[in-house]
Amino acid sequence: MTCKAGFVYSNDFTSYRFRDDHPFNQMRVVLAKELLDAAGMLEENHLITPRMATEEELRLAHSPAYIQAVKKASEGKLSEEEGLEYGIGTEDTPMFKGMHEASQLLVGSTLSAIDAVLGGDVTHALNLGGGLHHGFERKASGFCIYNDGAVGIKYIRRKYDYKVLYVDTDAHHGDGVQWAFYDDPNVCTLSIHETGRYLFPGTGHVNERGLKEGYGYSFNLPIDAFTEDESFLHVYESAFKEITDYFKPDIIITQNGADAHFLDPLTHLSSTMAIYERIPAIAHELAHQYCEGRWVALGGGGYDIWRVVPRAWAQIWKVMLEEEPFTGPLPVEWLKKWEKESPVSLPDAWNDPPNAFKPIPRREEITEKNNKLLEKALQLIHNQKKFNSL
């Protein structure tokens, strides 16, 4: 199968930059795009130029007072004390000049992806500049100022009245999107993430199930630290398929954080590039099975910007276009260009080598815990199906 897909991109994505030593670095989007260019997989007719989100659109998921605070911070006019009320000016989310406009663009890029798919121009769209899933209605959090996923889903609900399944495979819980739709039965959220016992934001427990009419439409899979490929994929695929069949969405939105890899400096999972071949493949399959192909994929976390993120994100695009992931060596042209700038040795292949990291002593125990987690989640889905049929 060859699908029509759109790649949302602007060089201005790099204007979303807190400071030089901050772990959130949008150069990873540039690296991923240039890797696709070097692999011969991006053509001019694939590119979608993003627009800026309007303030009215930002207000779909953010309070007017918060937006005004971001605008003041953007101009250097927000005091430190004022900023802390809104989560701005913290170690995670420092103020920077032009932060409102930079954030507006990231939200607008997700809206551009959504309109391209739901307007019928493409079947799938990829926006690696988006996926800022920790932003709240009136507070910045976890490197995220405006929550493009939450704004985008509200936009879909208002403009298209579609049921939305949001699937988040970032190692950190997709808290901002979950809470934005916690009482909405037309938006189902699924987040697979490292347990919050050791990792920000500390939420995303199995018992976070939704509220009022939205009860039964929030699903969380907090897998154990040091989870490896096989266990991650078993939990992800099993739950994703069951939940999609249960909810029957009109469109699937995926957040594709690339920080579950064993090289990521901020998390404690032990996956390899193998999961980044399967994650988009399952989304692609289910989008065609349930949504006439309608699928919008966003970026997200990912803090090894040289060795991990470009390869992981390039695989989403390859699967969108051709169903099959890249294999074999990386393009020599890309390696030659970036090896002098990279502070680490770049990999020379799309896949990680066997035995890329030391064996995990607790592998069986971790796998068993994750299997029990999955059993509990599947039982919740089964119970909800029974309840809804009454």
C-alpha cells in the first residue's frame, strides 16, 4: 500500500528554544527531516507549510489569563513571581523572548496537519514539531507551553465533530491531554509510559479512568522501569487494538515521544529502535481498519537528539508512506554532514545492534509485572463494553 501523506515542517520550529543547554532541543526535527531528505523519502509535494494558531484557537484549551501571561513573558514583561503562578520561568520551562509566537507556531502546525487530513488533502499527516503533551489550561509544565494536542483535539471536536482516539507512547505520561478530556466521552486517551514512581510527572495510574460522562475513556499503562522491547510492544499492541475496537474512533492522533530508548538521558526504559518500527505500524494498520486511514502523528519527547530521535521519527514517515520501516545502513550523506557536529558517535544503521546494552537482571520480574498491568487494563475494557451494552 502507498498512502498519500503530508509532512508539516518549518525551519522556524527551532525558535522554540529555552536556552542552549536545555534538554528540549528542536534541532532534532531538523535532523529527522534531513535524514529523510538524504534517504530520498521527502518530495516537495509532501511538504505542508504550517500556519500560526489564532488566539481564539489557543483558547480552546488555554485560559485567556494564561495566554496573556505567556505573551508578557514573550516580551520580557512578566515578573518572576507572576510567572511561577503559570509555571513559566521554572527550571523546566524558562522564559525566552518570542516564546508566545514560537508556541503559536507549534500549535498551528498541528492544526495544519489536522486540516490536511480531515480536509481530504492527505490520508495521514506528520508534525514532528508538535506533541507538547504536558501543557495545562492555565499552566506550563514539562517543557510544554501550549498543548498543541489538546488544542488540536478540541478543534476537531468543534469543527468536525469526530470521535478522537489519542495514543501517547512518550516515556512520560500524557497528563495534559488526559486531564483536558477527562470528562469527555468523545475523546479516548491511551498513554503507555514509564511508571511515575521515578519519573515526571508522577501520574498516569491504571485507576485514572475518566470522570462523569468521560468515565471509561481514559486508559493508562504505567510500565516498569527497564522494560525492554518485547514487553513494551506486547502491552502496547494488545491494549491499542482492544481500545480501538472498543471506542471505534473517527480519527487517531498519536504522540510519538522517542524517549523510551535505552540511550535517552532522562528516562529509565530499555527499548531499542525495534519499538519505533512497530509503534507507527500499528497506528497505520488501525487507522485504515477503523478510520478510513485518518491519522495525525505528532512528535513529543526525545532527548538523545543525535542517535535516537532522527531515526525513530523518520520511521513514522516511512511507515506512513509505504507501511514498511527503513532497514540497513543510514545515508552516508547525512552521517558525513552531522558527524562533526555531534558530541557522540553517530550510529551507522537504522537498527540497533544485538546486545546493545547490558542484560537487565530483573527482566522476568519486569515482564510479569507488565503482563499483570495489561491483564488489568484489558479487564477494564471488557467490563466497560459490558456496561455500555446494558
